[in-house]
Amino acid sequence: MSSGIQMIIGLIIGICLLVFLITKTRVHVFLGVIICAVTIGVIGGMDQMTLVNSITKGFGNSLSSIGIIIGFGVMLGKLLEVSGATEVMANTFIKLFGHKKEEYALATSGFVTSLSIFCTSGFIILAPLVKGLSKKTGKSVVSLGIALAGGLLMSHTLVPPAAGPIGVAGILNVNIGKFMLFGTIIAIPILCAIIPYAKYLGKKIYQLPNDTEDGWVRPEQEQNISLNETKDNNIEANKNLPSPFMAFAPILIPILLILLNTVLKSLKVKNTIIMSLSNFTGAPIIALAIGLLIAIIGLTSQFTKEETLDAMEEGLKASGKLLLLVGGGGALGMIIQNSGVGTFIATNIAKTSIPPILLPFLISCLLRLVQGSGSVAMMTSASVTAPMIPLLHVDPVFAALAACVGSMIFSYFNDSYFWVINESIGINNVKEQMKVWSVTSTIACFVGLIALLILNFFFG
């Protein structure tokens, strides 16, 4: 048996074992992910010490990039909730977009946010807004959460200056302006498909934040909350609510700092003092820390020191499981990456005679499925296909977009974004988790492919 076939067998057995453990046994999902990673490594023929080191490295790498952001994010989210800032933000969005269009408001907010920040971090930052809108409107947190997650994913995956697309653009040496234009065009039909699905699933999984404790409830039928009725019920509470500026500041200022840093880098500003300050304050960890400080100073004046600290610590208690799941997903992805199965699959796909535009798409799809990271999938696909582009007679911009679109397919257990979305909106059942995000990301992938093929036909 060749080592490549052995690795693929290990991958199949490991994933099947993971699904069995978390659906049919009492094994916790985090332990199940680690068992899956070990199984893939052992059957795939990895050296024992390499296997162990890959698990610890993958776990550490995932948390090194997102762990602090999760900690700051959950503390910020709790302060926004207890101070009433999320209610103020919800009221503002309802006024701007109109009642019953909250999904469009969140999708738009997500799309703009993820131009300058990873979608995982963006969802953590904006999750309190989802919760606040759900409380305010009576809409399922599922429909609102999917809309936000979809908007974040679109720009994160398809539009420079987001990190993944800009990396693909660099590898394939494509025109950035053209890439941004066609990436945005492809994102529009994807969001038009995601939002109806979000509304449909929100009715099937009707879940609301619990008003009495930090949890979730599932009423038997949807609550039709009128704006006038909600306003009347909150007259007394509104006396202590923060101003719209102060409610949005802890979220908007970090996003603006990150976006400003991205713009200054793209403009290649030569002033070293400005760039040094921008690089520091525009780092997501520092920017979010500034946002948290703004929330502590500006939103907790009516609280005692003990109440403020208790609120933040309550938020941190809920982050433990999320940290483990994100780290576990990173460990699984590292095992698959280091075993060589992704490279084996990509190399063999590249040897086939499939239509040129589909080559980067399929390689990206397979890499995404086996190792979880969309950014790794799209950039590896671009690297594999880059030497072939001149011979394939395909526009490099559309080849780049094909790699990006393929990286969205079927997000599941080895993707940290999968866990962040489901944990943030309180979805714990595995089947429901896959309906919430695995199905959504697959819809995004294939609608994006159709849009890409149409654009390639007319402009390629």
C-alpha cells in the first residue's frame, strides 16, 4: 500500500470515528477531536513524536492567534450586554434598515468588518449585537447569526485587502482592483442565497437569548414583537441606557483602528512614526484591548467595581469550552497538514484533465475539507496552480477567485469559525451545528462557483 493511500484511509477512518464519538457516545467533543487527530496520524504512518508535537503545535498556533481575542471579546460582549449597549445598537440598526431587515443589516456590517479583520475575530466582536437584536425583535438568534457570519465570510474570502485573498492575489500576480470588483460581485448572489436560508433555518431552530440568565430558550412559536410595544416595555430601562456613540464606540473604534492600519499599509505611508503607531494600535489584540478599556470606562459608570469585574469574569467562564474547541480544531488541522495527505490529494488533482477554471477550485475544496483552514486552502491551491496558469489559458483573476470560492466548502469540526459561530449563538446539537454553518458554507461555495463561471464566460 502506498503512503498516499494509507494517509487517505487514515483520514476517512479518523473523521468517521469523530462523527461517531460526538453523536453516539458520551465522549466530549474536544476529546473526540483529539482522538480523531491521533487516529489519522497513527493510521497515516506519522512518527509518534511528530504526531504529539503536531497536536501541541496545532493547538498552540490556533490559540496564539485567536485566544486573547476570544478572552477580550467575551468580556467586551458581557459589558455591552449588561450596560444595555446591545439594546441601543439594536434600536439603531432597526431605524437604519427598517423592521424585518435585520439580517441584511448584519450581513452588510459583517462584510465591511471583515475587510480588515479575520472573520472569526469579527464574529466574536459583533456577537453581542446578534444577541441584542434577537432580544429586541424576537427573531431567532440562528437567522441573525448566520446572516452576520455570511457577511463576514464573503469579504474574508473574496475581497482584498482581507489576508487570504491578498495572499492569493500576490501568488498569482493578479490585478487587485479587478480582483476586488469581481470578488464583490460574486459575494452579492451568495448573500442573496444565504439570507433566505438563514430566515428558513431560524424558523426551524427558533432560539432566543434567555432574559433571566446567561443562556438560551426555545419558545414553541415565534414571538412577533412590535417596535411600539418593545419601546413601551423599555421606557424605564431607557433612562439608564448609554448614548448611541458610547454604545458603538467599543466595537467601532477597534475596527476603525484595524482598517486604518490596513489602508496606511496599502498606501505605503513613509512616515515611520505614523506607521509604527498604526501597526501597534491596528494589531487586533491591541485594538480590541482599547475597545475593552473604552467599554469599562464609558459603559460601567452606574456599576460598582465588583459588579464590573463580576460581569467580565462571567463572560470569561463561558469562553473555556470555546478555547478548547478552537485549539482542538487547530490540532486536527495540523495533523492532517503534517501527514501530507493534503499535498498528496492536491498533486494528484493537478495531474487530471479537468476544465482549467475548476482546477484551483477543486484543489481548494479538497484542501479545505481535509485541513479546515480556508486561508491555507486558497493560498495552497494558488501555489499549486500558479506555474500552470500560463498554459491553462485562464484569466489569473478568475483562477484566483476559483481558489477563494473553493475554500468555503462545508466548514465543519476542523474549522475554528464553525465552533465560534455555533458556540456564540448557543447551538450544541451536532446536527443543528452542521445545518447552521456546514450547510450555509456549502451553499456559499456552490452559488459562488455558479457566479464565477458566469463571469468567466463573459469576461474571462
